[in-house]
Amino acid sequence: MDSKILILPSIENVGSGYCIDQCLVSELSKWDKAEEKMSSLLPAIPLNGKLIIETTPHGAGDMFHRMWMDDSNGFIKKKIWLVVGIYTQTDRRIKRGCSPDFLTKTMDYNSLLVASGI
């Protein structure tokens, strides 16, 4: 199998010239010129390919928000919650069972996921 993992920068012609079977787009809601970049990237993904977009919401009206709100665009939409713990090495030894005190040292991150081809 001749496979590669590519990490491409968020430039205006991102994906141009490639055939991308599986693509992860990270933090689309914060991209400058998201529409231009996605219009270059989307043709590089074949119809049987997979596109996953994960992002932290960044306000109404941007490209990601419009994709999320459009029920007819064919994307599968999932809302996920990530909990990130903030604790010291000493806390790590004590809190392995996730005691209630541990919860006072966590932050919830709300992320939205849009995927196709899954």
C-alpha cells in the first residue's frame, strides 16, 4: 500500500493538486478566508473519501456555523465534550479515581464535529 500522511498549511489553495482520501480539517471556524480555502480543498476529496471537520464554535455566520445549521448538506453532525484536567503531579497520584475534588480542577471544552463519508 502506498499511503502518506500529509500535514498541509491553511493556505488559499490548500489541497490543490492532491487526491485526499481522508481529510481532517481542524479549527475551521477560526480560519481566515475559510470559503476560499475549502473551495480549493473539497474538490481534492473524492466522493467516496472522508472529510472530518472539528472546531470550537467561534460565532454565528461563519462558514462552519452555516455548515452546522444546514440540515440538507449531507454532513453527519456530532457535538462532543472534552474535559481537560489541570492538576499537579501530587494530585495525579491522589486523584486517579476522579474524586469530586478533581472536578473543581477541570475545564469543559465544547467542540463540534462535522463529518462526511462515515
